[in-house]
Amino acid sequence: MLLRRWRGLPLQLFALTVLPLAVLIVIVAFGSLALHQQAMRALVGERDERATRAAAAAITEQLNHRASAMRSLALRATDSAELEHVLADTAFILPDFAGGLAIYDAVGGLMASTIAPEIWQARAIDQHLAAAKSSLSPQGEAQFLATFPDPDNGEIITLMAAAAPNGYLAVGAFHPASLARRALNDIFSASDQAAAYLIAGNGRSLYQLGALSLSDEELSAHPGVVDALRGESGTTYLSADDGEHVIAFSPIAPVGWALVIEEPWRAVADPMLRATELGPLIMVPVLFIALVGLWFGVRQIVQPLQSLEQKATELAWGDYDAIAVPVGGINEIQRLQTELIHMAQKVKTAQQSLRGYLGAVTTGQEEERRRLARELHDDTIQSLIALNQQVQLAQLSLNGHPAAEQLSTMQQMTTQIIADLRRVTRALRPIYLEDLGLVTALDMLARDTGKALQIPVEFRVLGIERRLSAAVELAFYRIGQEALSNVARHAQAAHAKVLLEFEVSAITLAVSDDGCGFEVPESPAEMAPVGHFGLLGIQERAESIGARFVIDSAPVAGTRLTVTLSED
């Protein structure tokens, strides 16, 4: 009793109601976790973007300060004849120009410098000054000339220059690395997972901070670098082996550089916040129990019902034995299947009685067709042939008379009526079927249909031909006739095929076309409401001889009708 109560549907439905609620709780929990992570991700991205912009602004301010100092040095070089004294008086700006200060004349000759002249000569200053000569003017701003490795020590330096009214040029050299280090010192802390990059406009790495060291080629393709070099700022994300990285980037406008900060956003979040991510894991056992319950419901309810539905569909197509195969499941489904088996037996008995009645009606119908065809052939057609001969004789006797043309028209009409009546007679009574068998009858049917539709109708025979009972041959012929009639009325096909296959223990007739196709009804009961009376007739004829009828069709995919009769 307890087992039967457990297998009952109410208790199982209750379990399937509770379990979805548990799944909903898990979804809400993990959904909250996902929203929490998205918020943390966006928060870290916004923080890094603000830090990058602040560092870029600090570097820009330092560059502007150096530009002002260079303009001041150029003006002092104009007012003083002792250039060495001028450089000595500006020693307070030397920390900003660790690479040295120099004054050149209008033709590029070195006049004075704070470091050895050989170092300035090795830097090829004259070439850089010549390249920027058009943009250097006494009224202009200080110009950034070039960024390159210093031949003296290999460190990256940047040259900037300002023109004096007397034509002298004040040139200064500074290290971008120290500039970036000073700007990032207060806002960025490098770690094993975080890094900062300062990139020149040509893609050269000027400064890298952190353990993530990248080459110039890797930096040029790194996310955010290209955008920053175009003058854009923002945040992007990159999937890496240690998780997703947030990449903040910002341009440094005066020199066309890019500043990029990269770090895993999860590593930046507070450890307590990361610990809260493990909270929803307590719902895993609940989810597991829910999945077990769902699995039980699927195995014991859903799958048996689906199987029972499939077998009910096969029952509707005439397979009365399919419903007897056990589908399992809970007691209610098994009892439902038992009732369906009893109903199928009753339907089978009623169907056999109806089939006998329909067989008698069909036999009477065929007999009436045969009688009508015989009368048309023996009386009407013979009379029309005699009339046609009399018209021909009258036409010969009136050769050249105006009435001969009218007699010629009558003779043509009579000939056409005879041909039409013969076609109707063949449709009413397939004489080829009675005399020559099913193969010849179907062959002539395919030829006549092809001529009427003006499309090729191919007829093929497979296997060793043999004669069948008169009822079976007539049923197969009428099925083929109705199938080709459907092709003519509905298919809009360009080609059709009729295949008759003789197997050892079965005979199969298949009629296919490449027409417009249609949606196949799920059961024969749906054929009449949608107007598929021809298919319903084929189904009934197939059942009358114990054959299996299968429809294979889809819109714009053509149609194939198959009738298989087993002789076991």
C-alpha cells in the first residue's frame, strides 16, 4: 500500500512542484552572484579608468611644465651672451632634464651644454632639429622632437626644443620612464598580476611597471593601446589564464603617447567580498536533490507519456499492436495504457466490420464501373465509330461540295469524342490490369498521366514481377491512380516517379514528386478537416488490404507516398 501510494501521481506532482521552487531559489542565488560580480567588475573598471586618466593628466602636466621651462631657457639665451652662465643659472630644472640641456645656434651647431658635447653629437641632434625646423619658431610653443634609446646608456630619452628670437635653439632631454614612475607612484601599486605600460606613438615601449612584461609587437596589438593612441580613453576587458583582466587606457595628448593599466579585477576586490561568492554553494545539495526529482519525473512520467503518445499516433495510423507494448511509468500511466489497449481492441473489431462493409461497397462500386465501362465500350463507342465511318463516306461523296468542310469538322469531333470515351473507359475499368497485370497497368497509367500533365512521370519496377490477387492489384492500382491525381491537382511538380518493388515477402508502391509539398497531419483524423480526402481514401484502401501507408512530405520539399503490403 505504501509503495502504491508513493507511485501515485498526487505525491509525485507535489514533489515536482517543490523541486522547481528549489531550482528557482538556486537561480536567484546564482543570479545575485552574477550581478554582484558584474557590479564588482564595473567598479574596478571605473576605478582603474579614473586612475589612468589621473596619471595621464599628471604626465601631461609634467610635460607642459618642461615645455614652459624650455621656452624660458630659450628666452634667456636670447638676452645673454654667456650661454654657459645661462645653463648654470637654470640648474634648478636639471632634475626634470636628466638627459641634459643644450643650446644650439641657428645652423645646428652646439653652443653650450650641461653634459659632454660628445653625447649630444652621438644623439644626432642636428638631424632631429632639421626635421622639426619648420615647426620651430620664436613665437611657437616648445616642440617634442623624438623619442629613442640614448646612445650613451641605452635608456629611452625624449628630446624637446624651443626657438629663441635670435635663432638659438634650447634643447632638453628627459627620461619618460622617470616621468611615468613619478605619476604612477601614488595611484598604482604593481603586483604579480598588475602592470602599467607607457607606449610611444610609434608603438615603442617607454616604460613598463609590474610582472607582465610585453614586447613592442605584443603591445602594438594589446587591447586599448590602439584606441589610446587614437586619442580615446576608456576601459576594456581581456580573458587571460588567471581570469579576466580589466584594461584602462588614456592618451597623453602633448606627445601622442598612451598610458595603459592592466590587472585582474577579481584580485582587486576585497577578500571578504570574494568570500561571499561561496555563499550560494550551500544551495548545491538542494539543486542536486531537485535534479534527482526531475530525473525521476522525466523517467517515470514524461518519457512514458511521450512513448504512449507515439504509440497512440501509430494506433491512429492503423497499427493496433503498437499500443500493446508496455511504456512503464507510474501506475496511472500504466492504467491509462491498459484502457487504451481495450479501446484499441474495440476499434479494431469495429474497423474490421467497417472494412467488410466498405469492401462490399467498393466491390459494388467496381462492378458498377465495370458495367458502365462495358456499356460505353460496347454500345456508345461502337455507335460513334459507325457514325464516324458514315461521316467519312458522306465526305467522300461530297468531295468539292461546300458541305464537305462541315463534314470534316464533324468527323474530327467524332474522333475526339471516341478518344475521350476510351480514356474514361480505361479510368472506369483498367482493362490492362485484368489482362496484363499490375505492372503494365501502372506503366500505362504513368504514361497517360505524363501526357496529360506534360511532365515526365518515371515508372520503375524492382524485383521479380509476380501476379497478386485481384483485390490487391486493384487496390494498388487505385492508390497509384489517386496519388497521381493528387500530383496533377495540388503538387505543381516538374517531375514525378512511380516505383513498384517486389520483395520476397512484401510489395511496395511509392509515388513521389518534386512539388510544393505540405504539412503531414499527425493522424488520419486530421485529414478530412483540412481537405486531404484523397489521402484519406488512400489510407482506407491500404487498410482494406492490410497494407501500411506512410506519407513523407514538407513544404517546398516534395511528397512521397508509400504503401507496403506484407505477405507473411
